[in-house]
Amino acid sequence: MNQETITWADFEKVEMRVGTILEVNDFPEARKPAFQLTIDFGAVIGIRKSSAQITKHYTKEALTGRQIIAVVNFPKKQIGKFMSECLVMGAVAGDGDVILLSTDFKVENGLRIA
């Protein structure tokens, strides 16, 4: 693996924020099994939507109310008829399984990850 070194200024450009999942819906149009998520990032950023291929380890019920980490300053991405507005972060295994990144304790929505 060849890792490119970035500067602190490069890292600061990435807006990783804490959000709470408000709603989870099936995404049958997705190529790989996925959910459509509605996430609250607090008063400043607001509500954003994302799709996530996390159906192997998570149920809709387990995701609702859960705090996650997402990148909120990527451009929007059209996925079929769905517009993804942020990128939910997770650890990705070699087989593509995703384990979500989250906080140890409940914190205010919208807090920046540093």
C-alpha cells in the first residue's frame, strides 16, 4: 500500500461531523444492498440524506437514533433516483463489509471531528 502524505491543511478541508440517524428506508434500486438514511447534523448543517451499504450488520431499527460520523462537504451524488448529500464513514473489510464509525458517548449533533 502506497500512502500519500497530506498536510494538516489538507485534513482540515474534510468536514467530518456527528449526526443522528432519524430515518432508515430500504433502497431496492441500489446495485448492492443498501439503506437510505436521513441524518440530523444539528442546527447549522441541518438534515442530510445518504445511502449506505450497511445491511449485513445493521437493521433499520438498530440504526434509528444511532449517532454516526459522516463527511458533509462532498458534492451531492445522484444514486439512481436518490440524491446522497453526505458520506457516512465506516471501517471497510476486504469483503466490503462496513462497520460504522460512531462516538462512545452521545454528543451534540454537528460537532466536528478533529
